[in-house]
Amino acid sequence: MKTIDVENSRIRLLALAGEIREVMSGYGNGFAAGSPAAIEAENVNDTEPITGILGQAALMYESVIDHVVATTRIMSTPIQSIAPFSLVRSGIEVSSTCCWLLEPQLITTTRLCRSFALRRNSLEGQRKIINGNPETDDGGFQSRLSYLDQKEREHGLERVAVPSATDLTGYWFGGKAHYRLTSSVVHGQPWAISQVAFTRNDQKKVGEGAVFLEPTLKPNFILYLFVLALDALARPAWLRTVYAGHDRLKIEVTLNNAYNDLQMNPERRFWRHG
């Protein structure tokens, strides 16, 4: 993206979210014969864990789309200068977690371990909420945990930890600085907010030794957020298509058209590099 036309870029990103959602929603949790997902189902002689993986990916991807759509909506005039960082941070975090689950060329047990790790994390989050409210029952926590234990034994799985959001986004989005910067804005760190969301206005006098700052999202940061949001949409959509053996040409054309319209450099088109 060489220049930034905020309104047209915003509209195109919103359109891409709708296009991908329409394509993906037609697939459900199914997978094609001969796909990596089908091969993994044969390896474990059980389709349930594989459809479960696709179900996890689908829910995470809905979260990605929702955050990207919300980003495009608050980037209309007047543009909010702080909130977009929060939305994009959430989007790349969920996107990278989805990519971690769908990473190509994993052995079957490794992918299952990752799937079960995410499910355990989810249950642990629910447990913490339940423990904070003694009037609430356990929500079936123990029975679901027992079910996971049973499935792990059946498939001979080892426990693995889900990497930190900083590590995941660093791997899938080309560096840890993206998550760290957006997190600094989200956490209200003055150095980050003052540099990315405000500009100095020396025309307004506010007292001796004081500086007047105006909320402003600079064009370079608008571009930065749009690029992150675009990749957050594209990466898991491509990986899910490959894993489930769906129509690669359809999603490739969809992504190429969007990256062309947004003037993205050819080297950013990761799907061309395997």
C-alpha cells in the first residue's frame, strides 16, 4: 500500500471481510477427501477431533472478522485515535492463535495437542469465572475436563502450553513489536498514546511549559493498522482453506483482488510462497 486513501481502504477492507465470511460460512466444519484434515481423520480413525479443530478455527475466525469490521467502522470520519489499536490488537491475537492451530505440515498428534490445549485454556477461563461466583454451578466443567482427559489418553497426547500472544503474533505477523505497541496503547501507557494517537499543537497556549496535544491518528498509523487488519483476515482464511481442502482458487482470487485494490506489495502475498 503506497499511499493511504482512508475511506476507500476502509470500504475495501470491510468488503473483504464480508466476502471471506460468505465463502467460509458455506463450508461449515466439513473437509474434502484427500485434504490434510481428511488424512488426519484417517490417522486417528476418528472424525470428531478434526471437525472439532475446524469448529475452533471457525469460532476464532468469526472473532477476527468482528474485530476487523469494528475497526473499519470507527475509522470513518471523525476517526477515533485510540480505540482502533485495541481492536486490531485483539484481531491479530485471535488470528495468530487460529493460525497456530491450522499451521501446515504438522503431524496429527501435534495438531491435536494444540487443539486440546486451547480447549483446556477455555475451560480454565470458565472455571475462574465460576469460582468468582459461588452461586453458580460448575457449568459442567468437571465432566468436560474428564472428557478431555479421556480423549487425550485415547490418542496418546502430551500436554502442551499455548504460546503467549506476544510470541504467536510475533511469529505470524513478522515481529513481536506489533503486539507490544498495540498493547501499550490498550494499557494506557502515556508514551505510546502520546506518540501514536496525538499530535502537538503549538498554536494553542495552555500555560508556561505546557504542550497542547490534539487527538489525531496520523496517516502512517492508519496505514499500519489497515495492513495488520488485512493480514489478520487473510492468513487464517488461507490456512483453513488449505487444511480442509476447500477451493483454493476462490480464496486466492478473493485475496488477490483485495491486495491489488489496496496496492499491497507482491511480497506480502504469503499464499504464493507455500
